[in-house]
Amino acid sequence: MLFYDEDGILARLESLAPPHRSAFALGLAERWLPAFYVFSETAGQGDASAIRGALECCWGVLAGSETGPVDEGPVSEQLKLAVAC
């Protein structure tokens, strides 16, 4: 039987290296992105393409394709605009 064990989940996540935690979080965001596309289209709010772009940037950082320090300002601003109501 499956059950929800929040403390166990947190313990497992805390044991992961930061890049692995980031990959987990990005995976969750990828999983929810289609629902955000539907919400954005239906409600006429948000910008799912901005979130898609931010995810691509983050995946690039994890994959090592981004060289040097990443300026998170533009991505942060994109995300704020994408979810503004």
C-alpha cells in the first residue's frame, strides 16, 4: 500500500546533492507546466512560454552548457511577469 510520508520525503531530498535537488525541482516544474499552459490559456493570465524559457535556462545550467556565472535577474523577472495576476 502506498502512503504519504512527508518527513521521509524531506529526509531523502535533504540527502541529495544540490544539483540533484535542483533536477528534482525542475522535474516537478516540467510535470506541472502543461497544467499551467491550460490555466494560462483558459484564464488569460500568466505566460507559460516565459516559464518554459526559464526552465530551459535552468536545465542548461545543470547540464553545464551555461558558462560562467548566470545572471538570475532576467529569469526571476520573467517568472514574476509570467505568474502575475
